[in-house]
Amino acid sequence: MSSDAGKQKLFKQLEKLSTEERNANTKEVDLASSLEIATLINNEDRSVAFKIQEKLDEIAAVIDLLADAFQMGGRLLYFGAGTSGRLGVLDAAECPPTFGTSPEQVQGFIAGGNEAMFVAQEGAEDFEENGAQDIEKAKVAPPDIVCGLAASGRTPYVHGAIKEAASRGCQTILVTTVPADQIDLKVDHLIDIPVGPEVVMGSTRMKSGTAQKMVLNMFTTGAMIRQGKVYENVMVDLMLTNKKLVERAKRILMIFTDIDYDRASELLNEAEGHVKTALLMELGNINCETSRSLLKKHNGFVRKALLSL
């Protein structure tokens, strides 16, 4: 295909995408006051959660898939470009401090590499082979799960990653913000959230970015809950990587028990900073070794370990 023919094909593809259409509600936004601009954006943003609500069954299926994969030692690997790629990297980076996971368990890959997180690397997303090469570098294999992120659903970098992952026998996911009938890619799990035209035409960092962020929150939070990372509705597997998290850990212990601040500090030291171990020690009136043993036996679930006592 000639260069001109390729450009015309891309132009026609963009023309058909719902995210590239003009929004009838915001055609006068250039004349609007600051309050009117904020109101218009807010009105459009409010529709995103309702679009996601229509896909909860599909999202739940992905949570189940991820929970099973993590149990088998698999990884969740996000692949995206631009805003979508940055959201994948962000979600991956937040899992270790929030849920005490290893940095390898959830990873984000962005077209153009680390530099693209801060400065756009134009053209890096335009080649499927770049995505395939990143799959190769990451040594992707079952039970790893590969999740592509593309507002348009057509990013070549993402397509290349998903196709290569599928050829290796891995389960694949695509999160997109255009309708399913605009997707020309075979995946095991398609999460299409058709948010419609953006406030500013084509600016998919807006509703599309919000939708993707919300879905990724559900993926990892849901899978981590299924891994016993939460007790009631509190994250009890956090890593104490800074002073704020150390103090949060003490507060968690105090919330669930009758102990004071000093005792909470003492417990954390005895448990070598492992919040779930410290919590079970106090709630079950057991020593550190027994607490660790019970948590291991019950796959890290505090509530199940407590019931066994």
C-alpha cells in the first residue's frame, strides 16, 4: 500500500470513530464562560459511569480471570499509547504500595517507552511490530494476561501486542471507548465503553481517559480483593514505603482493635511491618509465627483465618 493510500485509509477510519465526532452539546464552548465550560465538561463526565454500568458483567468476568491468573503466578500486562498507555502504567505503579504486590505482577507498557510517560513520542504507536517486540522482551507466556488500552480501538502498537500475546496462548483483553462494531481485532474479552464524542473533538484524554481509569480501577481492585488483600473494606496488605503509610497502618490496627497508638507501633514492629500479620495477632490473641502460618494456610484472607480460630 502506498503512503498516500495508507493516509487515506487512516483518514476514513478516523472519520467513522465515535470519539472523533463533534459533540452537539458543546459547539458553543469557545464562547462559554469558565463556569459554563466546567458545567459542560461535568455534564459529559456524568454519563461515563452509566456507560460502564452496562458492561459490569464483562468486567466481572475479567476480575475472575485476573484472580485465577494471579493465583497461578501470572501477570497482568497493560499495553497502550498516549493517555491510554499512561493510565496503564499508573494503575500498575499503584498496585505495590496499595496491595503489597511485587512490581512484576502488574506492569504497564507504553508505546515509545519510559520517555513517553512525560513527553509524547510521536509515531511510536504506529507500528504493530513495536507492540510485538515489547511482548517478546517481557517474556510473556501463560498464565500471563495481556490487556490492550486504546480509546479508538485501532492503535497499531496495541494490536501488535495483543496478536503476539494470543499467538503465545495468553488470554487477551481490550478496553476501548468506541462501540464493539468499530473494533477489528479478535480478543478474548472486549470491554467497550462507548462514551461518545468528547467535549473537545478527538481529545480522548477526557471522557475516554476517565472511562478507562474507572475500568482499570475495577480490574485490579476487584482481583486484589479476591486475593485477600482487603479486610472488610480496608486495604490491609499495604506496603509501608513512606511515613504516611506507616501511620495509616497503625490507624488500621487501631480501627479494628481496642489498642492504642503505642501498642499499634509495637505490633507492627513485631510483625516486621506486615499489617495483616499484626492485625491477626491482636484479633486472634496469637503470636507472630502462628499468625503468619494461618494467613498462609488461608491464602492471605484475614477473615477466613479468624474464622478458623
